[in-house]
Amino acid sequence: MQTVKAVILKSVPYTEQQQIVQAYSGERGFMEFITPMPQFRRKKPLSTQCMQVVEIEYLPNERGGLHKLRSIAPLADTSAVYFSVVKMNIALLWGEVLSLTLRHAEPSEQLFEYVRYSVEYLGASQEDIANFNLLFLFRLGRVMGFGINLDSYEEGRLFHVDDACFHPPGEAGRYCAGPRSSAVIHALCSSPLEELKAIPLNQESRRILLDIALLYLGYHLNLDFNTRAIRVIREVFS
């Protein structure tokens, strides 16, 4: 029996009584577990919540593949996330994005702590969660080794997705954001958390920036975020 600290990314139905749980651990990286069968038919299956911060006890599968999950114990109170429709949709989006981005990521305590702190902040914050959602996605690249070059920013410059730098207008780039979006991206990546609510964004602006964030992550990780689950969640932010 072994234990790890992890963040639950998503659960996928396996049978009527079992699920496959995907999680990220700073010690072991991306992991997949199969939940145990209930001992009695009337007993509820073991339940998990998206983006829970937990300690997992499991029997390891040394051949790779699914580990046998034995128990889950919460390490942080994230209940506020699940009692808010907006916060829950953000958690679902993060879970879907991270289940793709972290699948082949190396174990990293820094990355685990970044996700863990972000979930706890999401649960505790009352005012800036929509902007914080964008901050989380744009700053995720830095923790994974391809952060945005903030030193290249000057007013009026455009953010280029391919090299994660800001360039003067007119310079060639495969994908680039407009001047307004570029200024907001710089602000999201450089502002202290207490100043997030001062960044004025409407629903349309957030939708555009969410698309840019997913394009940025997908480009550098060679991933396609146009999955059905993410498309459904994105509709909530439109």
C-alpha cells in the first residue's frame, strides 16, 4: 500500500459501480486509479470531486496502467467550489485542460503546488474568479517551462503565440493577439492577485482570452483542446 498527495483532475465511468480517477501528484506525476467495488450492493461507490486536493491510498500496479484506489482523504477544504455554479464550471475546465496537459508531464512539486494553491484560492475568493481563471491558464505555461516573456512587452505590442513574446505590429507571426488582448495578457501574467479585479473585462473579452489561452497551451504542448467536453464548458463562458 502506498500514499500520494494529489489533485483529482476528472473521473471517468468504468462500470456502474466503478470509476477511473485521473489525478496529478507532485511525487509521481499523472496517475490513473480504478475505484474499488462496494462491498455491499446498497453501499454507495467511492465518490470524488473534480480538482479536490487529497491524499490517496492505493495498491500500485508495477506494470503500469491502473492503480487500485483504496481510500481518499481531503487535504484542503474545497467545498466552496462545488456550491458555486461559476466556480464549478471553472474547476471542470481546469480538470479537462490538466488531464490533457499533465498526462505526459514529469513529476513536479512546483507544478502540484501551483495547481493546489490555485484550487484553494478559487474556493476562497469572492470577487475575481473569472479573471483568476484566465490568470491560471496563462501562467500555467511558466510552471511547465514555456512561460510568456513579459520583458518583451511594450504598449501597443502584440502577443505571438508561437514564441510567447510580444512583438511590434507588422512583424510576422502565425498566431497573434490584438493590442487590447495583448495588454490584458501582460496584466494577467504580471499583476498581483489583489489587483486582478481592477482589470476590466466583459464576457466577450473573457471568451476571446480563453480561446487565446487554450491556443497558447495547445501550441506549445502539441495538443488539441477542441474536445467535446471543453467545447461544452467553453459555451458557459460565451
